[in-house]
Amino acid sequence: MAMAMASSRRQALREWRRALAMASQDPGEAPMNIFDRKLKRSQRDRAAVLRADDNSLMESVTETLLDRLLDCKRQFPVALNVGGALDYVQKLLKGRGGVEKLFMMDLSLPMLNKCAESSASEMECVHLVADEEFLPIKPGSLDLVVSCLGLHWVNNVPGAMTQFRQALKPDGFFLASIFGGDTLRELRISCHLAQLEREGGISPRVSPFSRVSDAGNLLTRAGFAIPAVDIQDYVMKYSSAMDLIDHIRQMGEMNCLLQRNPILKRDTALAAAAIYESMFREEDGSIPATFQVIYMGGWSPHSSQQKPARRGSGTVSFADIEKALGDKK
């Protein structure tokens, strides 16, 4: 078991390195293709049919993200809502931010059709079938960009975020949430152990996710001012491992790595489910699944924004402060 866990950690480390290479590339460079975007489109097409209207995880994440708008004193008349949980953003916006016109953009036409059918908002909504990696929005035309649980599937994240910043007006606001590195750690461990036992090797079954430190770097690299990042863990309970997989499928969050093994043997899947339940089942009979969510916010630069003081402009030395505090003691 110890050797299996060590191999699992090595495989996870390789996935992290690929994810970090993707996050650290220059926005102007050709993207390093980690994900199959065509497969992700088909997964979201399927999710548009399967997705329930009462997904508690997506609702909680969306509410927490949109609550940041209540801390802003200004209004955002023209906004872009892109990818991920865009249907929940549309449903839960409820006047926050003073949005009057909302552009809804997604890879999946069925997902946009679902949003159009369920919309009961008085906002003007414009639906666009497009990819976050190739933003079809005029520069300097938006007051707000919201991306809830979508950017972690983009190949060129710095490039996409740079395009979002360019599409914003000066002093426009970018707000996003992505799944973090501890997401589905229980499932990742179970799949690795099952593959080692039944197949003698590992292929990634859970996509790599970013760390909180990467999120701050991404905001800075994309040119956003006053970057802010925080993190929150959500632990969901399921009756079985198969129930968890159904939930992931409904969210459109299935694995779409280009280097994945497209074939999952039945006995490996059953072994992974059995390992999951034996290692993580709780006293009430449920099994937990961790979803780590990273929240990001940043502003398009503007002359009115607060800026750090010029280097060397300080008038009091730290030595004087230390001496003053020492005298008080």
C-alpha cells in the first residue's frame, strides 16, 4: 500500500508540473494544449440535458462569487457571463452589480439554449457560442466579466485572462472562480490505487487543478490591478462513488485531458469505487468528496485606483519604528 501511495504521489506531481507549465506560459505564446476542447464541448452539451436546477454545490459557489459585487460601490451596466456555471450566474445575479445587459457566452449551444429557456430576468441577454480562448468581444466594451467554474478547462489561461482584461473598460471588474488543487482528492487516490492494483500502472483520471498561489500570479500576468484571491473548501456527501460520478457528469466536469486513456476497464472502475468507499466512508454511510474553490478578483487599470507608494519614498525607517516600540516596552 505504501508503494502504491508513493506512485500515486509521483503521478500527481507530474500532473501538477503540466498544469504549472500551462499557467506560467507567456500570454502571447501558442497555447500548450492540455485539454481536448472539442470533448469539453460535447461534455457540456450532455450536461445541458442532465444538469439539475438545484445543484447545491454550483449554487453555493455562484452565490459566494456574486456576493463580491455587493462590496463594490459602483455599478456594472454591461457584463459578460462566460462558461462553467453561467446558468446559475444568470439565475442568481438578482440585480447585484446593477447589470442591465448580460452577454452569455459558452462553448455549448445546448447549454445556451437551456439558459435562454429558463431565463426569467428583466435584463437584456445576448447569447454567444464562442471559446474563452478566442474572445469575440470588442476591446474596452465591458464593465464586468464573470467566469464561474470554467477557466480551469482552458488551455491558455493567461491568454484568456488577458483578453478579458482587454475587453474591460478602464476600472472594469473581473470576477472568477475555479476548482483548486485539492478538488476530488479522494477520487484521485482511489483511481490511482485501483489502476495500480488491476492494471499495474497509472493514467490520469482526474484533471490537474491550479493552486491558490498560481491564481495570484495569473491575475498579475494578465495585467489586472488590485488582485485579490481567496479559497474555500466544500465537502459534499454522496450515497456511493457512482452517485459522485453522476454529479460530476451533470456539472460537465468530466476529465478531458488530451493524454488520458479513453478506456476505463469495468473491473478497474468497480475496484476504484470499492477502494473509495472502504477508505473514506463515514459513520452515517455517506462518502465525502472535497471540492476546493479558488475565488479571484481584479480590476482593469485606471488612474483613479490606489497605487503603492514609489520605492524609496518612505520618511520613517524600520529601525526608528523598532526603537520606538522597544521604548514603550
